[in-house]
Amino acid sequence: MTKRPVIGTKTMVVSPHYLASAAGARILQLGGNAFDAAVAVSATLAVVYPHMTGLGGDSFWLTYSAVEGRVRAYNGSGRSGYGVNRGRYAGESSIPRRGIKSAITVPGMVDSWEAMLHQYGRLSWAEVLEPAISYASEGFPLSPDQRNNTLLAGAALSVEASAIYIPGGVIPATGDRFVQRQLAATLRSLAAGGRDVFYKGKIAEDICDYMLAAGGYLTRDDFADHQGNWAEPISTEYHGHTVYQVPPNSQGFAGLMSLNILENFNFGAIKHGSYEYYHLLIEALKLSFRDRDKVLTDPEFSHIPLDHLLDKSYAAELAATISLKKAANLSSEPIGRDTAYAAVVDAEGNSVSFIQSLYFEFGSGVVAGDTGILLQNRGSFFSLDPGSINTLEPHKRSFHTLMPAMACRDGKPAILYGTQGGEGQPQTQTLLLTRMLHYGMNPQAAVDEPRFVWGRTWGEPTQELKVESRVADEVLSELTEAGHLVREVDEYDGIVGHAHVISIDSNGYRSGGTDPRCDGAAIGW
């Protein structure tokens, strides 16, 4: 299944669906820049990959403006409603994972589109949303991934959602024309009125009126008061690159911690794909997850000691605790995995690395009335334990898995990368970057190589290390002997996520790699 990377001299777009990549390329050809194209990709993914992302979800962005010469972060995650508190769930041990009572955070993605277009874009809302509107109103070939996820999660869909995704009670076949007329009408309203239609206008009214009738908790005030924010990204130096992540409430710092720990080992003496390679990465990630789980929440509610966590001397202390022969007995909490990552680089050097999600496949499973909008269930990850760092409180952002990445060389973007998969995001990002920087792999080769994902997913009692079966048998045996709970999965298994990468070499050529485990494409010229 290994593919050649796509190489362009001026531009590159990568995403998990070929139609979304094509939408971004179309906007670039129309004269838009990377920011315009990124919004077009984002909106098109909301239509053609509706099980992974949508207008009812969140997004995080890393941007590089060639004019400004700096990397910025945008936090497009929503807060819980003003009236949402632990008392709403009295007598329950946890927030429901699905249904209207799991949809308790305001969707932040549409606000982030406004931020991109207002700050850096050239085109209008109508121009960048045109591809998404076209696919929603006229239809597109249903992807294998959408069909598989509908088979997996179709039972969790509300009546309104089932009418759209399982019309007539029959799950559409791969390749069937899939039309979303209600969503098309909502997108047309956005094209005409912009952000405020969603947060202060007719769309907000329709969503909140539906939620009130259905027993939900979000109100018009919650939507009207929503605001994402630009932020300084966090970073670390690794192998001649400055690696950037979005700051908390994103888990991005866990990826930086892992790199800081790995910096203490000599990869020149470690063979790629060996036991030593996989074991070291897994153990470094475990240690970063341990600290992440202790502190990650909305930083407006609790201090997060990033200076300490990202300190190189602290990383050296953690590295010294790693046994090269034995797996540490550490644990993690199960985290949702259904997400869409994409990236765009234009001819001027503007670069956008972004990721968006509904949290679980199809989010809460609830479509808000006639809007066609699936509502996310991100807030279901809040804890009802008042002693938890991530405890549910009004107007609070949850611990968030989304973490787009960007590595710069000599102050300019060199690698844009990210992946689907909650717990898997820092894991796959670490695999991708080490493969490219230590072993000289191009983006496609780095994505194609076998992957793993460690941790517990929903409904599983153990901290498994899921490893694709292409890893050598002797390596799997050594990992097992060291104490890893190894479970072989398929050769190219979707459980390890859908990763995409753009690299920019010293000649300025853009190389794109997309995951063979999904329906994506890299388009550049």
C-alpha cells in the first residue's frame, strides 16, 4: 500500500478526504491563500466526512503568515454552558457519552473560520464555502470510512440524525450519492451572514430551541457569548527544529514532553523499526501522559505548570527512569478518537496546520432539528468528581485531545503534521517526526510505516499496546517479553488513526503524504 509522496514546487494540500483536498486546491487556484483554502477544506470535511467532524464541533489551528514571519495558535474549542454543572447529573456516575445531555459545550469551529478569514484571508465566506455547499446540496460518493462508522455507531443516532445518515432505515452503500439538504441550507446561511448567524442569529436560535425542547442545556446566551482566541503557541527545540503545539486546554504539550525525553537517547545507534525504537517511544509517551492527566484542563480554572513540564532538565530526569528492558506499569484514561487533520501551504509560504472533531464518531449522535448539524459530545469527557482536575463546571473548556503540529527550521515551516485519534495523536506525531528527522523518511514513507497506539479505549479493561501486524514478529515478541500487553491489529488498521504530513525542503519544494488507512489525498503543483 506504500505510495509515492506528492511533490509540488509552490503549493500543497493534505486531508483525509480527496474531495476536501480538491476543495482547498480549487480555492488556491481561484486566488485564495492558505488561510482561505484551509477554511474551504475544513468546511468540506464537515460535509464529506460528517462522522468525523462538523459545524457542531471544535477545531485547533497553528498558522504561519509569511508577511508576519511568526507562528500563531487559535483555540477553537467551546465552553460548557452557563447552566451546566455537576448537579445536572445528580445520581449519575458520569456524563452520558451520547444523546442530548452529552452535548454541553458550544461548538467552536465556525468561530475559528471567521478568525482565519478576518485575520489573514482574501476571499469571502461565500467563496470559501462554495465547495462544501455544492457537495451538501448535490451530493458526493459516500466514503468507505463513513459507511464503516455508520455500521459501528448507527444505533447511537437520534431520530433526526438517523433520517439523514440511515435514510429509510438503510445504511447507504459505499459510492452511493449522499445528500445533506438541511446542512446545505445552513451553510448557505453562513455564506450570506458569516459567523454571527451561527452564534447570534437564526442558526443559534434553531439549535437552542431544539435543545430546550429535547431536554438539552445549551442556551442562546451560551452561543452569543462564545469566543475562540488567538494564543502564543508552545514549543520545544528538537533535532534542529522548533516544534510548535497549541497550548492548553489542548494536550499538545504531551507531544513536546515526549520529544524532550527522547532527546536524551542516541537514535543514531537505534535501528528504525527495532524493539529499542518502539519501546523508547512508548515509554516516553507514557511518562508524558502521566503528567498530562494530572494537570490538563481549562487553564482559566487551574494553573498548568508548563515551564516545569517542558524544562529540558525535567525531561532528562524522566528519561533516566526509563528501563530499556522493562515496560513501566502506567495507565491512561480512554479518550475518543474520531477526528480530521489537514494542512495547507501556499506559494507565498503561508502555512496552516489544523484539526477538528466531534469527539466520538457522529459526536453526541444528535442532529439539532432541521439544521443538519451534528452536535459534539466533547463535554462528556468532563468528570463529575469534584476533586478531578477536569471536573465539570459552568463556562469551562474540557481537557482537549486536538493537537495540530508544526516544526520550523530557521524560523520557517518545515513540517506540518497531525493525525486523527485522541490518545493516539501524540503517539503518531512522535512516530512521524522521529522517522523524518532521525531516519530521513519523506512524508509518505513516514505515514506508511507500521504504527502503534498504546492505552485503553472505551470498553476495554487493559492498557493494550495495539501494533500493526507488519511489525516484525521478533520485535513483537521482545515487546511482549518486556511487559507490553501487545495485541496485533490489521496491517493498515484505522485504530492507529489517519495521519497526514507536508514537508518543505531547502529548495522550497512541498512534499505531501496522506494516510492509506483513509480516503485522503495530497494535491500540489
